[in-house]
Amino acid sequence: MLFAKMGVPNDQLAFFTTLLYFPWFLKGLWSPFVDVLRTKRWWIVTMQALMTALCILLTMTLPHPSAEMIAAKETSVGLFRWTLIFFIITAFASATHDIAADGYYMIAHDTKSQAAFVGIRSTFYRIAMVFSQGVLVYAAGYIENQTGNIPLSWQVTLGMTSVILLLVTVYHCFALPKVEREKPNPDIVLRPSTGRSIEQSSSPVKGREKDRQEVWKELGQAFATFFTKPGVGLAIAFMLLYRLSEGFLVKLSQPFLIDAKEAFIRDGQVIGGGLGLSTDTVGLLYGTIGVIFLLLGGILGGIYISRRGLKRSIWLMAAALTLPSFVYCYLSMAQPESLWLIGTAVSFEQFGYGFGFTAYMLYMMHFSEGEYKTAHYAICTAFMALSMMIPGFVAGSLEMAVGYSTFFWIANACSITTFIITYFVHRRL
């Protein structure tokens, strides 16, 4: 939304924002060392402090392209080189924070406490999604409407984010319990992934070095056993292809909502042809109501699949994931004025995606079962990130070559890969 509102062309905006998936694709490589080098509490607080500092830098350095450049969608992404650098560092910090927070949650709570707090954790995760994609975008739109200054609206919004992160970081410095040793035991270190102890020398330095060597060994074994599991080729194909159409769609759905209705061609590229909605309207329809329906679809999908099982549910899940996205084909051709109609269409698509995505997550858990369950699931999440990166790199260029309407038809035609791979997976379940 930020880059689209700043007038960055779709091909550049889709490509460079897709690069931000890389930390989530690679995070399994350094996740074992989060366990070994420092405590998870230290990583959580440090990464929050780093993200706070980065958001402050983003606020201070955000470029201010001219109104003429923004209106003509001629803002080069090169103008945002420092913005992208700070975003990619933030993404690495966020991925590291995610690793540490998951591990800390398991350590700080016993089994009974985990069950009691899992609902609270899930609820706040959902609130965060609505807040980031809805409330913050709405705030940017409101400031834009009041000032008429698009760069200023996003600068203020990033400033608000900095303040929120700062308050959270300060709070966690005092509120997070210290439930781990600050330094490894010089004689025995508990291996986090298996719970088994690793005998060490009396030297803490040598002990930590031996522990790191054990982590590398464990990591190598985890990778080796993953790629030798029965049906691994089919599993990787499923993880890459099941969401292919959505991978194209999600990259340009928001730019489509805010781009001007009047399309024109410049240097062989199609500019405009969207719905011309305001930023605050998109924050309300897509980022708030749409996300609520996305989460509702995920909740109901989880209930449905828990009762019927993956094998009996996967075809309905595949249909729910792909078929509702055809609403964007209709919206791009009809370009309706009614916000009720647009909101209903977006909510319908988001609900279907949330419902159908449940099968994807359950299949990854199913395939990860075994001795290295945690590590194998982390590898699966890497392929999940890659499944969004591959279409994301080309989505913007494709749309600018053919226009929104044809692009959405092409994106939805890719859903045939979803049904083909679902057919083969269904046979093996």
C-alpha cells in the first residue's frame, strides 16, 4: 500500500516487496542458533528494540516524491533504496523474533498453561493483523484526506508504529519472566530440539562450541531426513503449487483497489484500470472487514477439517481457496461504484482463502511428522514462503503488460495447478 500510494509502478513494487519474503524463507537456517547463542527472552527484547529503531529510521528517511510523480505512477523504486534496506533488516529482525517467541512460549508455560493461553495468543495475533492491515492503513488514509499529502500520511503512520513498538519493548523489558539460564551450564547443555543433554568440557567456551557443533550436526540430519522422506517430491510440489493463483492475486489486489479507474498505456505498459478507492476505504474494506473474514474462514476451516479429516476435506478446501478469487475478474471488468458490492466481493474471497488455506497448514503438519518434526515443519514453512515469492516476482510485470482484467483471468487460470496437485495428494492421503 505504501509503495502503491507513492506512485511506484506495479512491476517494481511487486518485485521488490517480494524480496522481503527472503528472511522468512531462510529463517530455518539460523533458528537453531537462537537457542544456543543467547536466551529467547534476550532475542525477543533485542529484536523489538531493533525494529523500533528501524521504524524510527524509516520515519525519518521516507522519501517525498512530488504529487505529479505520484499521480503519473512514475516514482522510481530507486528513490526508496534506504526504505527497502531498512525494511529488509526489519524483516530479518521480525523472523528472528518469531523464532524466539515461539520457543519462549513453549518454555515459559507448562502443558496446562499452554492450553490456557493458546486462545489468548491466537486472539492477539488476529487483532494484530486487523490493526496492521486495517487500522494503520485507515489512519494513513485519514491523514491523507486531511492534509492532501500522501508521503506525510505514511510518515506519520510509520511514526505511530515506532511509538507502539517502543512502548511494547519497554513493557517487555520488565514484564517478560526470566525463565531461562543466561549462560549455558558448563557441564551439560540441554539440546532444545530433542530435550537430550549434551556432555561438555569444564570450559564454558569449549562447551558452547561443542553445542554449536551438535546443532550443525542436528541441522544437517534434519535436512537429510526431510529430503529422503517418502513422497517428498509430491509434498514440495503441493507446497509450491497449491496457492499459485493466490500468489499472483495477493500481490496486486490492494494496488488494484486504489489505482485510478481510467487506464492508459505508456511505453507499452498498462497504467490504471483499478477501482479508484481511497486509502482509508481500502483500510476499512480490505484491511479490516476482509481480514476479519479471512480469520473467520480459517477458524471455520479448522473446525470443519478437524471433524472430517484432511482426506475428506481437501477437495472442498481447494475449491474454497481458488473459486472465490474470480470475484476480482468481475470487479476488474465491471469496476462497480458500490462499496457494499466491493466489500462483499473482497470479504467473500478472503473468507474462501482462509477456509482453503487450512488444508495447506494441516498437510505441512502431516508431512512433518517424525523424529525431526519441528525442523521439518520449519523447512515446510520455507517452501510456503517460496510459493509466494515465485509468482510475486513476475506478477507486477505481467499485470503491466496485459492490464488488471486479463491479469486476474490469467491468475485464476493458474488454479488448475491447485486441482491437479490436489488430485495426486488426495490419492496418497
